[in-house]
Amino acid sequence: EATTIQATWHEAVTYDWLTNPDGARTGIHEGGTRSGKTYNLCIAWVEYLLESPYGPELLSIVRGTGPALKATVRRDMIEVLRAFGAYSLDAHNRTDDIITLPSESRVEFFACDDDQKVHGRKRHHLWENEANEIAIETHRQLVLRTSGRVLLDFNPSMREDHWIWTRYDDAPDVARWRSTYLDNPFLSAAQVAEIEALKDQDDWAWQGYGLGVRGVPADTIYRDVEPLTTWPEGVEEVYGLDFGYNDPMTLQRLSRRDREGKADAYVWALVHESLLTTGDLIARLPSLGVSTTAPIYCDSAEPDRIEEIRRAGYNAKAAEKGPGSVAAGIDFLQRHRILVGGDDAETARRVRACWRAYRWKKVRGVIQDAPAHEDSDPPDAGRYGLYSHWGRPTQPASLGWL
């Protein structure tokens, strides 16, 4: 006889979704730490698989690595199966890590670093536990081999440009749920206190782990970046250019406008692409509507490329640089609300994601007073134009890093 176990609303909504033949193909549980979602999703899957009207089915439960899989969702699933009287050692093939239920449905476990299993057999249903740990191409391969429901659960403490957001934010045919530690009535007072202590320790951790919503990490440089749908009228325009080849070449139209409180900085993404030569860029400038008179502020470390653009008839010039200029430029831009758009929606999205993801360096977990190189191309291009043209420092900044 099955043992009664204590469940929360996570189990109910997931079970209803699984048993609704007209339900969305994909389900997303977005939750904070200790919300109880993993354990309750196990309950819902077991209930469904024990009574599936479609006969025996196969559920694949995957996570990024084997140790994480065994220490979390696999352990919870076995505990739940035992509570239902649906687990026995004889029914658990430990070589392939497949458990056969009394209904003859099966649950298999594997890590996403097992390439053979990722590209292996098909399944009826897929559960990606802590899906934010899984690469987008791995996710694609798993979904392509899944005929039924796809369930993703994760904590929303990841970058703005993570594939879960870009793939599923506006996707149709998706059921969504969000939970926090407050949805788990079985936590102890000490556990609740530990989570709520994040309020005073790290606002980003509190947003993601406590409230289960997207927050801004503490090491984020520009914390106020929003979409720009149309270029404003009647503003002075300049351009910022960060050279690249293997790293993306980034060109942006730039302007700003004073407002009460924070000023607005306008960024219009024109180019953000790797493997472009200076000649390739020059050939594109007319179709991009780049002015031959407005200044194009460029990375001063590339004087030969600046001269090549100038000889093509454009007003290219070296950006304001010198001791402390990066610190001063960042400080200048942090006093703005940064609005990012572009004619090409995908280019604008990638550029906006870089502005949002731009971070301070960390050394052994400690935030440093210098930016990291990752995601730096669009913020550098914006700083070259906006700070050089409108910042106009009267004396060098006190910090010495570049």
C-alpha cells in the first residue's frame, strides 16, 4: 500500500499538466532555493507514470553532471518511489541507471556530459533538472528525441542572455510556474532564517535564490539597461567602434539626453559580428546610414585602422584614453539609463545582452576594480563614443587602471 506523503501545490499543477492531453508541450518551473519544487515534481511524475493511460512510458531525468544528478533529483526520485511502494532493488538496473515501475513505465537517469546518452535513444518524456546548467545544443538534442512532455526546472540566478530566456521567454505552448521558499511549509525556522539573511548579504542572491525572480548580480557594471524601440528624434549623434576580428567588431550609433534623475544614453546596434575586416566594415557603412561628418570614436590602440576609415571619407578618430579613462568612462555611463535597440532585432538583443552581462573582474570570488573582458565589446564601443564626446573630463580620474 502506498505511503501518504506530504506534497505542495507544485505536485498538483504538474500532475494536472501531465494528465491534460491538451496541455502545453513544455513546462517550466522557475523557483528559488528550498521551494520544494524538485521533490514535488518527483511526486507528480510518479503518480503519472503509475497510471499512464497510454501504457508503459519512458521518462529521462537529466542534469548537467553525474555527481549533481546523484546527490539531488535521483535521490529524491528514489525516495518518492519508495514512499509509493514502487521501488525495489530488483527493478533498478544500476548499470544503465533505469528503474522499472510496477506499471512497467521506466525512469532513467543520466548526466549531460554523457554524449552517447544525449545522442542516444528516444524517450516519451524529458525532465531537465536545473536546466540552466545544460548547454543549448544538448537541450536541442534531447528535445529532438522526446515525443511527449518536456519539463525544465531551474533557479533564475543566471545571465540575461541564457538560452532559457532567449528560447522560452516569448514562446507559445509553454506552461509556467514560479515558487519560493514560502511555498514550502516543511522548512525549519533555521532554514527560513538562512534564506532570508540573503536580504542583507547580496541583493542579487536574494532576488534569485530567495524570491525566485531574475535579479541583477552584484558584479554587474551597468545595472539599468532597457530596450530601445525607436531612435529618438532631434538628438546629436555620434558613433562608437570597438575593433575586432575573432572577437566581434561592434559599431553603435550613440546619443544622450539629460533627464531628471538619471540621464538617458541611447545605443543603436549597427554591427556586432566576428570575422570582419576593416574593409568589410567600410563597405557596409553607407547601407547602415553612417554619417560621413559625425565622429566615429574608435579604440585608439588601432591607429592604422582608424586611418583606413578616415581615408574612406568618414570622421574616424581615437577615443578619449589615458590613465583612469576606463574608470572615469564607466562612472560617467553609470549615471545613465542605457537604452539599447537596433534595426535588426537579433543584433540588438545580443548587444543588449552584452551590456547587461558586463561584469567586474573576480579573483577568488572577490570583486575587483577593473572590468572583465567577457561581453566587453558593446560596452567598450558605447564608452568610446559617449564618454569621449560628452564626458569631457577636466582632469584624469584618480584610478590608474585602463
